[in-house]
Amino acid sequence: MEFVAYFVVIIVVSVGSFWLAGSLYGLFHRPAIYFPLSLATKMALCATFGAMLFMVGGVVLATLVFNAEMKKRDDYKQWPVLIVGALISVLCTVVIYFSVISLAWKILG
């Protein structure tokens, strides 16, 4: 039962961190951008599974997903979007990593 709760919390932390970081970006971007929960979920899945499989591939995959979504906008500029996508991905991957480790020690210890 603890492992089910562990995975649920990790999913909530993963998606929540991407949604919060993306929403903060959208809040300060002019014109304001709505950051949907579906995009946060896609980025969290890419970051989590990409990091497990390819180490830094999670950051790259999440950044590419963010870039693909931002290409649909009229005010798209490639380099600022790639930089912000990479920053969001790195920040959230670090948050996910530390939450995974700290929660694992609490469950096992």
C-alpha cells in the first residue's frame, strides 16, 4: 500500500511542479500564456521516463514537447522558448529527483 501511495505522490509532485513552473512562466510572459494541465502531464512523463532511460534525455524530451506546443502560437520565437523550456525542465527534474529520494527514504526507513 505504501508503494501505491508513493507513486501517486510522485505523479502529483511531477505534474504539479511542471504545471506550477509553466504557469509562472505564462504569468510573466507578455502576452500572458495559459499553461494547460495536459502539457504539464506530457512534460512530466517525458522528464520522468526520459531521465530513467537516457539520463539527461528527460530534460531534452520535455523541452521538445514544450517547444512543439509553443510553435502553435503566433508570437513564437525559437531560442527564448528553448531556453525557458530547458530551464523549466531542469528545475522540475531536480524537484522530482529530490522528492523521489526523500520519499523513498521515508518509506524504507
